[in-house]
Amino acid sequence: MSQSQQIALTNLKDWLRKETVATIEPVQSKGSSLLKEMRQRLDDAIEGMEKMLQSSEKEMEKSNPKTYRYARNANKLARMFSESIKNIVVPEQVSYQSLQAFTGELEKTLALIEQQRREGYPYITPYFIFDRRRLDVMLKRVADGLQEARNFLTTKFAKVKTIEDTNALIDKLNQTLNQTAEIEKEIKSLEEKEKLFEKQLIEVQQKITVVQGKPELTELVQASQKIEELRENVKHSLRYLQKPFYKLQSLAKSSEIAVPIDEAKKIEEYLKDPFEAFATEEAGYPTLKGILRRLDEAITKGKMKLKSSRLRKAQEQVDSILNKDSLIILHKSCTELFARKKQLLTSTAIVTAQNESEQLQGQLKELQKHKELTTSRKQALKNEHAKLFERTQNLKRELEKTILQLTNKNVQVVFTKSSSFSSTT
């Protein structure tokens, strides 16, 4: 085997043409002669059909009742033959594909003519004997030419077909490399976008940190955290009154217990949000105490249908709140923090900071979304790139193997430097 030589893919077609010119030229010359001969034979067949057309038209003009029908059938048959042959396109350029298409088309046409001939000849017999014989001879010559073309295609042209397929393989490899280059370009662009998004994300995060670090917002956060703690304390302190409040609300609606409108409204608030209801009470939480007195009245009158254990705990809690002011300290803390938070929320500094924070959070969300889409697209392109890489290597190996079979030369195909695929990959 000859020593391995490197040939750039861009020069491979020219090199292959020079290496195979001695094989291609004689075959193409023979193919051109064959097509020229086939063109002549088809023209001769058309001429034979034209003569039958002329003979049948002359006979029809005589209007002989004995022969008119036969002449008309012959005229129709010759016209169908002629139209079929004239539709056949003889290729100008000699290639395996063009010859294969030509022989395939001619084979179908001859099969159709043969069928029409078998069906039509009995209807023109025994007349037009010389026309039929002449036409049969011409069609036989076309059929022989077709057989010769088939043999030429499957024997002499086999190696030329391999060369044509090799050129097509070179085109396919070039196309794959071009696709790869475009993907690499897009991946690079996406990576630059990704870096830009990362930079912008860091900048926005830093701005958010600065905004959230403002004293007013820090105080608001601390107040909110303490309020959450107080919310749990209020809920715990009123835990045994939740069920009785529901019962009292039902009794008030059914007019079994008289409950003032302000207290009825406050019961609804305590059931919905105990902390806010408690924090908005005046000093000494008079509305809550009024509700508890109604509750105690309902219990005394036996209208509060509760389990004995639940009823006992409710009574203990009512007594503790009404008679021992057990919630004084808790109420003071709740009202102070609730008022302070409300004050903070309405301050110009807080409103400005919150608006700025919300705007920055929106920017952050959009940037994260764009970055995720960019990363996802980049990964999809990388997966496609990997598939193209594998396809390129397979095409390269197939091409080098085919060239070795054609030329008996060990060729290593080299890609251009602009591609990420080197010849050694």
C-alpha cells in the first residue's frame, strides 16, 4: 500500500478527478456514444410511426368501408406510439443518475408500447403489413439499445458511479462542516450573552442588597419578624376561644344572644386574623372584653354547646382576661409594633425603597429567565454539535476508505483551520 498523504478537503475533488480521469473519460466517451446511438434509434422509431400515420391517413381518405376501420385503428395506434416515444428525454450529460433515469423511463415506455401493440395489432391485421414490420424492427433496435445501456450501466459504469458517489460524499462532508461552523458561531454568541447576563445579574443583586440594607427597610423587616412572633403569641393566648367565638357568632345570628354590631364585627376579625384584631383594640381591649362577657353570659345560660373540657378551658381563659388582665403586656407590644409597621409602610423612604426593590426584583427575574433560555439553547446546540462531530468523523472515514478502493492510495482528509475538527480527530 502507498504511503499516507494528506489532502485538504477543499482540494479533494480536483485531486480525485486527476486520479480517476483515465477511468472516467473512456466510460463517459462510451456513454456519450451510446446516448447518441439511442437518440438515433428513437428518431428512427418515430419515423416508422410517422410512416404508419401517413399510410393510415391515406387509407382513411379513401373511405373504403372494407379498410376504413382498420386504418383508423392503425392511425390511433401509431399516434399513441409516437407520443410515448417523444416524451422520452435523452440526457445531454453522461452520469450514472442520468443514465439510470433514462433507462428506467425507456423501459416503462417500451413496456407500455408492447402492451398497446399486442392489444392493437389484431385490429389492424391483415393490413399495414410493411408498416408493422418496419415499426417492429425499429422498436427491436430500441429494445436492444436499452439492453446495451443496462449492461453498460451495471458493468462499465460501476466504477464511475463510485466516483460520482464519492464526490457526493465530499459535498455532504462539506455541508456538515458548514453546519458545524454555523453552530459553533451561534454557541460562541450565546456564551457571550450568557456572560453578559451573569454580569448584569451580579449588578442587580448588588443593587438589591444596597436597597434592602437601608435602615428603614431593615427596621421594617425586623418589625415584621417580631409581629410574626407576636402573631403566634396572640393565637396561643386565644386558642381556647376560637371555637366558642364561632358558637357565639351563630347564637348572635339566630338572636339567641344579643351582640352589638361593633362586637359582632370584631368577632369576625378575631376569627379571621386574631393578631390584627387584637392589635387594633384600644387600650384595655374593651371590645374583646365585651365579647367575652357575651360569651360568659351564653355559657351561664347553657347556650354554649361545647365539650366539658373545652368549655372549662374557655371559662378559665375568659376569667384570666376579664379579671386578671393577662393580656395587658401582650396588647401593648402588639399595638406598638402594629402602629410602627403601619407608620413605616406609609413613609416616603419605605415606599421609595420598596418600589425600587420591586423594580429590581422584576429585572432580576427577567435576567434569570433570559439566562436560563440562553443556557438551554446553548446546551441544545452543543448536543447537536456533538452529533455533527460524530457524523463528520463517520463521513471522513467512509470517504478515506472509498478513495483507497478507487485509487489504491491511502489518503488522510484534512479540514481547514477554521473548523473545530482537525484532521487528526
